[in-house]
Amino acid sequence: MPPWLPTDLCGRIQMAETSDSSGEQPAWQGDQAPCVYCGQVIDRSTDRCPHCRTSFSVAVRQASREVVGDWYYLDPRNPSGRGVTFETLIKMIEKGRIKADSVVRGPTTHHDWMYAAETPRLAKYLGMCPHCFAEAKPEDTFCTSCQLKMNMRPGAPRPGIPPDLVKEPFHKDAYEMEQKLAETAAGTTEAPAAVPAPTPPPALAAAPTPRPESTPSATAAAAAAALADTGTAVADRPSRIVASAARRGRPKLWLVLILTWVTLIPVLLLAYFFIPPVGNGIRSIFGITTPPPPPPPDPLPKVDDAWIRNRLADADEAEQAKDYALAIAVIKDIIEKTGDVSLESRIEALRRKPEEEHKARLAKLRNRLELAETFSADHRYDDALAVLRNIGKEDRSWLLSRKVDVDKMEETIRAAQTQYVKQKKQQEQLTAMLTQAADLRTSKKPAEALSVYTQIGNTFPNGLVAAHIDLAATIQQLQAEIAAATPPPPPPPPPDEAVKAVADMEAAAAGLEKQEKFAEALAKLEEIKTKFDQKFWPDALEDRIRQVKAKKEALEFFGIDSPKK
Ligand SMILES: [Zn+2]
Ligand SMILES: [Zn+2]
């Protein structure tokens, strides 16, 4: 178990291993599962991991997949986090999340954990050379202080630089270890080709006589490569340290092999040419039945195998760093020196790269914009904003030049979100009031219900209300209900009876007037007015009322309150 793994995670892993044999429900059928980001076992239903605190929303899931790559950084919150792209790492540096003392690993460290400050290709984005820690800029390839290439370790010295200007790396021992590892790697890659068919490598086959370097041995091949390097131009050979390390590392075995072959080859050649049976025997040992074809003429100045390998590595590296112009220049140089026109297709591929990347970038951005729009349409504004937030400054200004304003899009989404929240609140209020009104209606309180419905009509926009209820119809219905509930007025007496009753009452009023009972007479006349429809009223009823009133008042005025007896 790696020491940086939290102990509770160790526990979980052991638990998962032992739970199989317990006979209970297997772990993978349960309610818990590993977090997709950190691998800790958590509830399946949760929407954010309690350990690494990462959200499981579609936007975040998608964004995390887009940045998956072969670079790792040690995050105490998520020690088993997935790898990210180099570009992501640079963005994290810009945001201050990766610092010089952060621990990272990736292709340039051969996945050894290292301080970011010591990591080839990455350190210069932190402003320093990974070898000597002198100040450096991301656009530099070689360190201006130690003159070593900053994109790899070991790093070749700047082409054309006098060897005495190349400085030693800060951590010399670690650097030399890296060189040893690099040599071993170069040796093992040649071994399988050399052992089964002991024919010399093509570049060396051109030589008229077999040379000691063509020894079919992995170690010898590595030694030959190191030896050959010392013979090439200063610009092309690896640093002095590489050569000296190679000499120090394996001089004895190398010497033994050369001496063995130097003595053996003349003997074999003599046997081959002068003793036919022996010659056939040797041919059959090497699997050759016909004499080997004459070596092809070498029209160009001989270029060393190791040099080609180094230059191809330079081209690969430039391509990885997306410096296609440099990669093309390097390949052209190789073609010029070797005449190997098969590399032309590589140049064509490199020329197409910027266009392909441009298209890929375009597709990715379009994908993001579409995703944001889909989320926005689903009222998932936070997710939409999260998707847009990941579009960097550079992409934004580029999109703006194509009339796509991401900033404005974000603004619009935020406005829509505010509007949506407001609408949702209004909707909730409306629902509450509608429920209240409906309850009042069912509990036979139509007047109260009517007042709530009227209030709804005055408070909320018509469109919103119409989605729930036909308000006008409801109000009309309620008004009818209320009207039906009030008792009807007593039916008016039939006309004949009314005429007679009015006449009787009029007569009674006249009688009372004669007796100077003006108040009672007045009451009688008023009673006609209230009890009967106007069409039954005697002529000049109002005039008579006024006359009786005047007489009553005159009587009261003269101080005679009570009528005569
Ligand atoms: Zn997690
Ligand atoms: Zn340096």
C-alpha cells in the first residue's frame, strides 16, 4: 500500500477483498459503490463525494472526462485521482493549484513522482529550469544558464554550445541516475532485434568489413552508440556527462567483446573463404544459404544511427510540445542528411496537425456551447454556467472573433436564472392561494372563495393564472352560487288583491288624517310604497305624503304634540 494513501482507504480495500468470502450480498450489488473520481466507497445515491468533494452532476462528470490525460498530481484530498492532460496541469499552475513544491508525475518523469520544479517540460511553466533551477520562460527550450534542454531529463545541451559553457545540474547524482536509466532503456530496446538474427544494423552494414561495433549484443550496441556519439559533431552529441558515464559504466565487458570479436572475425573469415565445408557450416549457422548481396552503395556522407535516433526523438518531442514548425525542420534535416524520403509523409502529417487540432478545438467548443444551451433550456442554469466557466480566456476571445460572445451568454443565462427563480416563487404563491380558494369552496364558503379568486386576479399576471384555472368562469360561477343561496323576495300579491289592498290602505290613511293622526296616516302611506310595486300606487301618492308630512309638522310646530281626542 503506498504510504500516501489514507489509512481508512487501506481499510476499505481490505474490506472489499474480504467481503467476497463472507457469503453475504456481494459489494457490487449493494447501495454503495466507489466514487468515480477518488475510488472511495460511498453511497450510490449521493450527488457529491464526501471524500474528494467532487460533484456528480453531468457537467462536472463531462468536464472531468475532457481533461483526462497521463499527468498526475498528488492531491491529499484525492490521492487516487485520475490523470489529467498537460494543458490542464498548466492551467492549474496559472490558478496556483500546482506550485513548485507540488508532487507530480507524467511522461517526462517516466511516471516517477517528482517535485513540479524538477519536472522536465513542466518546470519552465513555474518559471524555472528543471535541472539547475535558474529562471526560465515557457517558450524556452534550452536553459539560458545550464544550457540543457528543459523538456527532458537527461537533457541534451543547446546545439552549437561550447561544452565548457554547459553547467552541471543542481542534483547531479539524481541526474546521472537518470542517464544510466536512459542508457539501459536504449540497450534493452535493441536487444531483441540483435539476438535472433545477428546481422549488423543497416547503417553499419554499409561498412566494407565487419567492425567491432556490429557485435550482436545489447550491451555492445549501447556501448557502440555511446562510442559513436563521441565521433559526431559537437552539436549532435549528448552532454559530456552522458559520454563519460557510459565509459565509466561498462568499459570491461565492452573491451572483452571487442577483443573477442577482433580475434574471432579474421579466423572465421579465413575459414569461410578457404575451407568450403566450414564456410557452409558458418552460413547455415547464420541462416544464410546464398552468398549475401553486395552492400548497397552509400551515396551520402555516413550518418550515425544514434544521431538519427536523437533527431527523431527531438522531432517527437517538438510534436508533443505542439511546435510543429520545429518538428518539420528537424525531419527535413534528417531527410537532408540521410536521403530517407519515406519521412516526407511524416512532414505532411505534421503540416496537417494544426488544422486537425483547430478542428478538434472547434468541435469541443461547439459541443460545450450546445451542452450549455441544452442545460439552460432545461432550467439547469448552474450546470450551464459550469460548462461555460471551463472555456478559457483564449477560447473566449477566439469565439468572440466569430461573433460568439461567451461572456454575454453567461450574462443571459444568469438573467434567465433570476427570472426563473422569481417565476418559480410566484408560481408557488399562486398554487397556495388557489388551494386556499378551492378549500373555501368545498367548505361552502363561496363569498370568501370569491374574494380569494378576485385577489388572485389582481395579483398575478393573466397568462400565469390561465395555465391553472379559467378565472373569469370560476368567478361567474361563484357569483351565481351566491345569488342562488340568498332567499328570494316574497312574491308580490296578485294584481286584483293589490289594487283592493292599496285602496283599503289609502282609505285607512284618509281616515287617520281626518282624525289628525298624521303620523299613523303617514306610516300607512309609506307602507303602500314599500309593500307594493309602483304601478299599484294611487295617483299623487308622493304629493299626499308631502301634504300629510306638512300638516304633521305644522301641528308639532304649534306645540300640539298629541292629536285631538
Ligand atoms: Zn470521491
Ligand atoms: Zn538550467
